[in-house]
Amino acid sequence: MAVALTPPSVPGRAGELLAELGDRAELHDVYDETGSPIYHDFSLKDTHEVRELVGLVRRTPGAVLELAAGSGRLTLPLLALGREVTALELSEGMLRLLDERLAQAPGRLRERCVPVRADMSSFALGRRFEVIVLGTTSVSLLDEEGRAGLYAAVREHLAPGGRFLLSTADIVTSGAPGPDGAEAEAEAVIEAVGASGRVYRMHDHWPAGSDTRTVTIFPATVGDEGPVTVCTTTVGVLPADRLETELAASGLTVLSRHPLPGTGRYRDVLLEVGVTA
């Protein structure tokens, strides 16, 4: 069942394409029961930030708590370090996909993973972890209140001397209207091949001055008949400076920044965070 979204909820060229599809378009949230497998397929081959994040985790021995673990894009590499990993995820669909991946993984990895269904903005696990990880710029899924809850929960669960590692999309430049006033430059279109071999077209709409982005995923080939599944989500744009200020106000200190490879209107950065002394 699709979430309560309508074509006007999707801006830019992606919204126009939805309108052209009309009743054929079946619009879902990226993280719902239908969207989760598509997002999983779309992202499974994505190795962005994995090497850098795993390298930072390797520096701090001990148990790992992964927040917003999804279907395990980072979970499996973290388990490969030989660590105990608690994988926290809110979406039931994503957790099922993670369970399927763990069932196919070697026993020595599977037995060290504890999946937990919980909200990263409010959780209580009754223990502390040497490393807490929040990758894939997932902090941008939370509003200001949600981020405050996240920071408080991280402080409660981070062991003395532990590290909180999170990535965010640091702004380079936002989209800007073209000479005719059109928003062409505000929307980037990326074509990608999923792990299944299916080809997708992702529209990333970010107009000038906006603090949110809308990401919409279409199949690359639509055809002339039948329903078309389209997935969308809106996420915040959180520059590293803003996050550092929020973290400091919550009793957390950014110890270092680690820029990640990338080009375009924004580039991801990994923040290495500790509890303020």
C-alpha cells in the first residue's frame, strides 16, 4: 500500500514525470514496504564512505552500535572487522532485508549481529558501546527535535573514550534557476544499475536556498502500459558547521572531520565525535 503522497508532493521535473504517468504512477516512500527493496537494490553496490568509515571504526576497539542500519550496507563490513554489531533500524521492511542478508552470511558474522527495531531519535538499549555509527548521511532524515533526541541517546550509550561517527552532506553550492527562470540546475538526474541489474533514474531536487532535498527514484525504462512504482523521500541538508554547533550544545565535541570523495553541489564529510570532557 502506498503512503499518502501525491504528485504535487514531488517538485521539479520528477513531479512533472509523475503527472505525465497519471494513474499509472504508484508513489511510495523510500522506506515503506514497497520502497525498501527498491532502495536496497539501488544502494547495495554503493561503496561510498564504507572504506573511510570502517577505517575510523578500526581505530577504536569494542562493540559497535549502528544507527539507521537499513538493509546492512555498512553492517556487513563492520561485522567483517570481527566486532559485535548492534544494528538499529526503524523500518520493518529494511530489517527483514537485513535478516535475509545475515541468513546468507557466514555464521561467524551472523552470530555477532543483533538487529534491533527502534527509532534512532529515541532509544534505550541498557548498555554502552565503544563506537556508534550513523552513516549514509541519515542524520538528515531527522528534524531539529529528532536530532536533539539522537544526541541525547548517543551520550547515554557511548562508552567513556568512545567515538560517535556520522556523515553529513556538506554544502558546496545549491542549485540555482537558469537564465529563463527554470529550475533545471536545481535538479540533478543520476542513472544507476542496481544489484539486480535493474536500471534506475534518480532525481535529486535541491533548489537554491532550500534546506531540504527531494530524492525520487524511477525505473529507467517506463514503457507504455501498466503500473510504475516510484519511490521518493525528502531529507534535510545539514552542513557540517551546523551539526558541530548542535553537537556542542548537546555535550558532544567534533574531534575531526574527514572529507569523503565526491563532486557536485555537496560533498559528504565524516565527523568523528566524542563526549565533551
